[in-house]
Amino acid sequence: MSRPGADQPVDSRVVARLVALALDEDLGPGDVTSNVCVPAGIEAVGEFLAKDSGVLSGLYVAAECFRQVDPAVRWEPLLHEGDCFAEGSLLARVEGPARSLLSAERVALNFLQRLCGIATLTRQYVQAVAATQCRILDTRKTTPGLRVLEKAAIRAGGGHNHRLGLYDGYLIKDNHIVAAGGVAAALRAVRDFAPPTAAIEVEVQDLDQLEEALVAGADVVMLDNMSPAEVTEAIRRIGGRARVEVSGSITPEAAGEYARAGADFLSAGRLTHSFRAVDISLELRSHEDTVR
């Protein structure tokens, strides 16, 4: 597989490792049904057919599934990462030994359907805030082990990645504040440790905590579980002293209202935990039917 790029947004070594785990779970020592009822040497052609409209993400992962099962399988992508597709669209073709296509089918579809679902939901949020300067962010509420793939799907949908993990960003949340003894104490401790150029974000639950965070010098404030009216008032009080992220059960329908209130960012955990997988199937034909 190629280096990461527009259609390979995740390091190929990471993709290979995740696919190997998924194939081991599903295939184990072998596909007993296909190996018994499909004669060896039979060639087939498969087409990935979209049964829903959506936004494409994950063909590069599906391709790796077939490559690992059988390097002889030939793979042809028909669309690019981030492309929109309509119901009835063909997304990719595979050709090779029928046993191999059947053995890789479910794992490839599991990855593809879910990643397209994330990209599709993300695009809905992005479109909802399109008339503003607000950007859509993801969260760490991802499927364990699949975070890099799911965050790539966010980008395919037009969203942006927040932090990848606990190691690459300073975000003081409610439980940090409790454990540290308050907003000011938590922020002061992080400021003393962090590089001087690091942006420090503080989650606040109300206007009193907001004022405390601003006085303590937060670079970004996360307004959590506030109504659009409360966000409007909070942004008025902030007066440009910090950038503003809004979070907390924000639906695509409500995203535009929050963005128009002046939020710089909207983060939504549902992008990666409450999306609907896109319905995609692999339709197989024998090679003889294809060439006739």
C-alpha cells in the first residue's frame, strides 16, 4: 500500500496491524464454509455497492483486508476518500479467487460501513455550520483500538481532529478541577509544566467557572452542556479573551445555532459513538459471467 495521502490518510503499518487483528478474529484458522463449497481456482469479480447515500471513507482499509487474505486479489477503487456518493453508486471492484473474496468480505465491509458512517455524519455537522467560521471537532469517544481510522473518517467528512489522546493536548476537565482543588489551581499547575507555546483548554460548567478560567489565563474554554442562550452570554463575557469550544450532546440540527452564537469550535462525541453505519454490500459475480 502507498504512503499516507488523500486516499491513504493513515500510516500503512497501522492499517495492516488493525486489519490483521480483525481478520484473526473473523477468519481464525480458515473459512470453513467457503473452503468446502467453493471449488479451488474459481475466479470471481465483486463490486462494492452503496445502498445508502453517504461520504466515502475507508476504501484503503478494505483494500488491505483483501491484500492480507490473498495478495493475488486485484483491487480497483472507483471513488476517493471524502467523495460523496449516491444510493446505487459503485465504490470499488475486486477480482480474484472466489474463496479469497468471500473470506475478506465481512471484515472489509465492517470497516468500510462504519468509517463511511462517521464521515457522513461529520459532513452533516459541517454543512450545518457552513455559513460561519466555526469548525467541527471530534473527541476521544472512539472505538478502542480504531481511533486513528475514525479520526481519519472525521477528516474525510470535513471535520477536524481535536487531540489524538491524553498525550498531545492540555485539556483540564471537570474531574481534573475537582482533584486539583479548583480551576485556578489546575490551570496554574499545567501552566507551570507545559511549554510556553502550548495552548491550555479548560472545561467550564457555568459562568462562575468561566470567569475563574479567564482570570487564570485559559487559552481555550470549553462551554459544556450550555444552551445556545447561555453560550451567547458566555461569549459576550469572554469578549475575545479566549477561543471558545462548545460541547455536550449537540445534534446536527442544533449545530448551526451554536455556531451562530459565536463558537469557534463545536465538538461532538456522537460523531464516533452514535453514527449510523452506511449500508454497503459486496455483490459477487463469477468471472465467466463478467467476461461473457
